[in-house]
Amino acid sequence: MKYFLIAGEASGDLHGSNLMKGLKKSDPQAAFRFFGGDLMKAEGGLLLKHYREMAFMGAIDVIANIRTIKKNFTLCKNELIAFSPDVLILIDYPGFNLKIAEFAKHNGLKVFYYIFVPIEPSDIDDAAPCFLRWERRCWERRRLAGRADDSA
């Protein structure tokens, strides 16, 4: 299968690389294209954009980099259409990924949203990714509705 992954920060790169390891075990023919980082790159596939070129924090930083952000959206959309993946896996990073999810669903792609959720605030360092059900994180549920086929 062909997988397109988007991780916009270091924690997403870590989870994405672990996910890619698992996918390669169950699907030895897996082909990857992704927005991510060095850990995902080490797993193989084509790194299209490093998360360091995508992470902008705060209104001033976003406004100052609006052209870069628009270019990142355009690159991502064009690569999604060109690669035509069997599945798009979005790893947290909602500011970017929810917009891409909407685009992907509109273009008939299967979309999965992979989210890191600490069980308790004190568990942030020890928490593992978990499969979410729609009843958790209401604000994300409303935004994901109609944009993703499932969330994990």
C-alpha cells in the first residue's frame, strides 16, 4: 500500500516513525511519502518537507510566515494528488492537518487521524498513542467529523 503521513512537530515525527516501523512489518511493500522529520526519514520513503520548516508558533510568527505556510499547503495538496495514496495518516498537528483532511476527503482519499493523548497531565512523558473514540476531545470531534474516516 501507499501511505502519506503528515507530522508537523518532533513528537509527531517520533510517533510517525514508530507507526512506519509497524506498517512495514505488516506490509513489506509499503511505500511512504511524508511531511515529518529525521526519525521518519530513517524509516524510508520520501521526506517532502521537514517539520522544522512547518512549525510556526504564535500569531506574529504565523503572519510573518504566511507565504511559507501557503506554499506548504500547496505542496502537500499537489503531492497528495500526484502520489494518490491508499491512506493519508495525519499525526496530531491540527492547525495544518484538519485543513488537509478536508481537502483529502473532498478528493476521495481515505483519511486517518493519529493523535497522541496523555491519559493524565502528569502522564505526558509516559503516555503512549491510543485509539480515540468520537466521545473524547469534543472540540476535535466536531472538527474531525466528515474529514476523517477514523482516528487513532
